[in-house]
Amino acid sequence: MPDPAALSAVIETLRPLLGDRLTTSAAVREQHGRDESYHDPMPPDAVAFVQSTEEVAAIVKACAAHRVPVVPFGTGTSLEGHVAALQGGICLDVSRMNEIVAVRPEDMDCTVQAGVTRKQLNEYLRDTGLFFPIDPGADASIGGMAATRASGTNAVRYGTMREAVLALTVVTADGRIVRTARRARKSAAGYDLTRLFIGSEGTLGVITEVTLRLHGIPECILSAVCPFPSLKAAVDTVIETIQSGVPIARIEVLDPNQMRAVNAYSGTDYAVAPTLFLEFHGTEAFAREQVETVEALATGHGAKGFEWADTLEERNRLWTARHNAYYAGLALKPGAKAFSSDVCVPISRLAECLAATEADCAASPVTTTIVGHVGDGNFHVLFIVDPDNPGEMEAAKTLNDRIVRRALEMEGTCTGEHGVGYGKMAFLEAEHGPDALNLMRAVKQALDPDGIMNPGKIVRV
């Protein structure tokens, strides 16, 4: 925790700059010390509602002078304790940095402040014929999505934030304002600072502006739900779809428990069976061609027919039901909390990995659901638990550990999209090895020698 005198000095320095946008209210601090995960809230000592890059730089300089921690906060939708103020300090809430700075349709890119949310951006872009495709489900801030290297349901076709971001404006740990790149679609000029900060989770600097690639809104969008006789049959369809080169936009799998939860929570009446949610983008002829290919593959694996969402309203209802899977799972056990595995494996190992995971879940006393962005080998097991029940928590953590270790044995990763925070730190050495982890520590120490940037996350220093 910061020295009380140092903290007081920082607050006194910042008060004239921020006025009532700097608060030590217990309720506000508590809100900013938690995310959507099961981790206990860890509030900061104060919350600053910033409005510009220059304000962020001034705050970081003041904190650096007194070695007071800085914790960036977007919308609080992260899942691994990213926003928990483990050592107290000042929380930088960027939600008021919500200006869309520029949209350049001719270059198919835009620049936004870090607090702009993905829904806000797409609403703004609607009349330009362009859209921003990264869709993690939650209406997350663009800055937070860059900081956690977010992806989601569209990643199989459009990639992740790693591919979507062209450049960043970042405030470093000593308060400098750095632009990581220009707007060119490619560059070989020096170290790739943009990708260094993408996924750094606020541990190397504070992202304040993001320049993004945009895409043309497809002429035709077709969405469908398709039940299967088994999870393996559904996943084998996914693998063949990807290996056949079908540029499908979204292909998600939900197990029967998750489908039961979705129906109860969203008022749908889908079959309670292993199910794929699919979406196809393109010209009408090309989208129909993709559909015919995937329908043939699905039929070969015993699929029971596609249920189509033909209108925008029906498509929105379908994908809202999918995006609410986390909350639907929670509703299976009122009063419970949830945490989610987040492994990703090479597509050729996906069926094997999911089959073993399904067997583990069936043998566990813990309530679980399975849902995944299986088009890129990423899936989640949602563990729905009572955090005050030590036996239940231990069983869930043991199961999660088995799932992660299996993914690593298959040359996969412990986190496909949620990030590390402090919830997954224990798995990093097994995934990367001690030398790579020490290299990460060296980067952290070089850019943040006093350890003030979101301390206690990703790597222990």
C-alpha cells in the first residue's frame, strides 16, 4: 500500500486539476475495485475521472513522483481481477474520454479515445458503411479491449485486437505521452511498440487513444442455430469448416447445460442439445455458398437442421442470447458466483480437448456450462460456485487446473482472450517457461522501474 503521506501529497496535487472528478467516496472506490469475476473487490484509495490524455499524464507524473500505484479502469467488464487495486493507489477511470476523434472512411480506419465503447463506435459508424468487428460480448471500452487483447465471437474471421489496432497513444510510467505508430497498414520501422502495449493490461502504461482498422458492412448476413447429437459431432463440423477454408464470421458452440440456461434466461426455446451458433458474411451469393458448404458438413455429422434468423431483430435476439451466456449460467444457481476457464488449443486438437473436458465436467460435483469461440480453438468452462463454500471452490479450481494443463500439453494457452490479471499468473511459467517469463519481467522493470503501473498483474516482480 502507498505511504499515507505520499498518497495525501498526490491527492492534494491533483485536487486543483480535477476538482470533484477526484473522489475518495467509499462507494465509488468499491465499484472501481471489482470486475465481473468472482475475485473479492480491492478498492483503490481514490478514483480520478479523467477527460484527456494530458490529464492522465499529469496524474501519472504526480503518482510517479511519490511512487503511488496507478490502475486504469474502462467499464469493469474484465474477468481476471485486472482492475483490482492490489496495492491501493489511484484508479484512472477513462469512461469520460469517450470522444470519437476521427473517422476516415477512405482509409477504413478511425481514432477514438480509450473510453469509447464498441457499441458506441458501431452506432456512430452505422451511416458510413463501415463497422468495427471485435465483439467480446460485453460493451467494453476500446482502451480496455486493447489492454486485454480482447477478441470474441467474430475473431475467427476478423481477428483480435492485435490485428485491429493500427496505433496507440500511451502515457508511460513516468508521464510521457507516446504515439506507438502511424496509420500505415504495415511498417518495418523499429520495435513494434503497438503490440507491446496491446495485452499489457495497464502494467506498462495507460492507453488513452486507439487507432483502429474498420471493415465494410457485409451486403448479406445470415445467422443460424444448429443442434447436434453430441458435442464431438458439433466440434468435428467446426474443424472441417475451418480446414475447408470457409471464411465463416462466427461459429460458437454451447453444451446442453448452457443451452438450458440460455432458454431459461433469454426466453428462447432452442433444443437442449450441443449446439452451434453460426453467422455468414458476404455478398448474397457468397454467403449462400458458405451456408451450403457448412450445411453439408453439419448433415454429415448428424445435425438436425438449421434454424435461421432472417431479420436484423432475430439476429440480434440470437446473438444477445449467446452474449448473455455468462449471466444465464449464473442464473442456474441464484446467489452463486462464477469464474471461467479460457483455454485455446490448435484447431486439430479441439475435439480431443473438448471431449476430455466434457468428461471431467460430468464427473465433477461443480455446476458447469461449456461455451466457446470454437472457430479459433477457444472455449470456456463456466464454474458456477458458492465462493463461501471452500470444498466447492477447491473442486472448481482443481477442475480448472486440469483443463489448463491439458490445453498446455496440446500446445495451447491458458487464456485465449480474458488475459492474465492476477487470476492466471500461476499458469504463465508452465506456458512460457522461466526464461520467457524473466524476459517479460525485464520489459516491465525497464518501462516501469518503480512498479506503479497496475502492480501485481501478469508477472510478479
